[in-house]
Amino acid sequence: MKQTVLVTGASSGLGKSISFHLHSLGYTVIGTSRSPHKYTDLPFPLLALDLSSQASIDLFFAELATKTNRLDVLVNNAGVGITGAVEEMNLNALRSHFDTNFFGPLAMVQQALPIMRSAGKGKIINITSIGASMGLPFRGGYSASKGALQLISEALRMEVAQFGIEICTLAPGDYATDIASRRYYEPNKKGSPYEAIYQESLSTMDEHVDDGNDPIEIAKAVAGYIQKNKLRPHYAVGPFMQRLSLTMKKILPQKIFERMLKNHYNL
Ligand SMILES: NC(=O)c1ccc[n+]([C@@H]2O[C@H](COP(=O)([O-])OP(=O)(O)OC[C@H]3O[C@@H](n4cnc5c(N)ncnc54)[C@H](OP(=O)(O)O)[C@@H]3O)[C@@H](O)[C@H]2O)c1
């Protein structure tokens, strides 16, 4: 029997690439989008899902149950970016960001687990970010939401191992997708002391995403994890220097690591 893989945010970027790749390998792929009617030419079905709404998540699982009674893998991919100086961040925007990047994926996990538990197996791959392991300047909200997803995945992994369910996170570095153009941008307050440095940091961030790697790398990594017997808690995939930063964060004195990050962002 073909494994059924649910990929959230399959209309664009990494999720689209993951879905195409898994479909080409013969998996039964079910994708999601907030506006599935806009994408009529995909070789796999797209169901409606808005992670910022519990009602939408409940409806989604009700619709899924009418299509299949199996769910072998959940790839919790959908997510959004947010930028802004922490001091000036609109907290309602940040709450809504956490709904999409943290509470939504968590609600997906909560509804996927009973299905997987009754099958005695399953895999959940939570897409985080290399920025989940370090507070990135002017992306503190994003680092926080992805960091929260990363930490709760560690806890969850130990809780559900007894049911034969494997959990891991996959932290991408920069990949060329539409994420930068869709991210929430917190404008500076009038006379903001952050204005110049924030704008400069934004240009650096956008350049990194535009020059990012091909999303197929993430798709191939996901396919590899699906085929593995045992998953590690965390994986990172991306440009060498970005992966190296994770090791440097662990081994360098904190002051030195912070200086490196500040140099990188010209702070
Ligand atoms: N690209 C990178 O460099 C990079 C780096 C690190 C981590 N990531 C993470 O990788 C994941 C995919 O990002 P991407 O780069 O592929 O971005 P993208 O091209 O903007 O795609 C984002 C996907 O998420 C879906 N989505 C957005 N808001 C949603 C919501 N409220 N409910 C349900 N679905 C929603 C979108 O679908 P609809 O608009 O059709 O609903 C879209 O399919 C994200 O979690 C992101 O944080 C990306």
C-alpha cells in the first residue's frame, strides 16, 4: 500500500517542491492551501486549510476523513515570516504569526496523532528554520515561533515514541521561495531609532532568500526521512555556512557568536 503523506502549504515554495517530489516517487500526497481553487493544475489534491483558525483545522480533518483513513506522514510545512524591531512589534501581529507558525502546526499534530496511534506508526516532520536556534535581529518573532515549534517537538518526540510514532524537525537555511514577499513587515514608528539599521537588515535578509538554494534539496531530504527507520530529533539542510552557524552557536563563547551575528547583519 502506498503511504499517504499530508503536506501543509503545498501551493508554493518548499511545500510545493516536497509535494511534487513525493508524488513523483509514488506516495499518495495530499496538500493544503488557504485557497485551493487557485491551483488547478497540480497532480495531487489540495484541501482547504487555514492554520490560523481552529475551525478551519477541524473542517480540514473532517474532509480528510471522507477521503482516506490513513495518514502515514504529516509534513508540517506551512508557515510565514515576520520582521520588525522587537520594541516596535505590533503584538497582535505577533500573536497572529504564532497562530500560523506555532499553534496551527501544533493543532495539526494533535489531530494527526490519534490517526497514527491507531495505525501503530507514523511520522511527523515539523519544518522549522535555522533561525529557530538563534535569535535573529529584526526577525526575533520568527525565531521565537520556530524556536517554540522546535522545543515542543523535542518534548512530543519522547511522549509518542511508545506508540511507534517518530517526530523530527527539519530546519532549512535560505531557499529561493516567495516567503520574503509574503512576510508580515512591521513598519518603523515615526522617528524610530531603528529605521536605518532595520532597512539595511531587511535588504540583507531578502538577498539571502533570493540567492537561496533550490527547494528540491529540502524535498529530497524529506523523502529521505520518510524512508528512514529511525529519525534524529533535528535535521538542518541548507548552505554550508548556515549549517555551520548551528555548530558555532554550540561551541563558541556566547559573546563571540553574538559578535559574528552582529557583523553579519552590520549591526
Ligand atoms: N524559504 C526559506 O528560506 C525558508 C527558510 C527557513 C524556513 N522556512 C519555512 O519553510 C516553510 C515554507 O516556506 P516557503 O519558503 O515555502 O514559503 P512560501 O513560498 O511563502 O509558502 C508558504 C506556504 O504556507 C502556506 N500558508 C501561509 N499561511 C498559511 C496559513 N495561515 N494557513 C495555512 N497555510 C498557510 C501558503 O499557502 P496558501 O497561501 O496557498 O494558503 C504556502 O503554501 C515555512 O514554515 C517557512 O517558515 C523557509
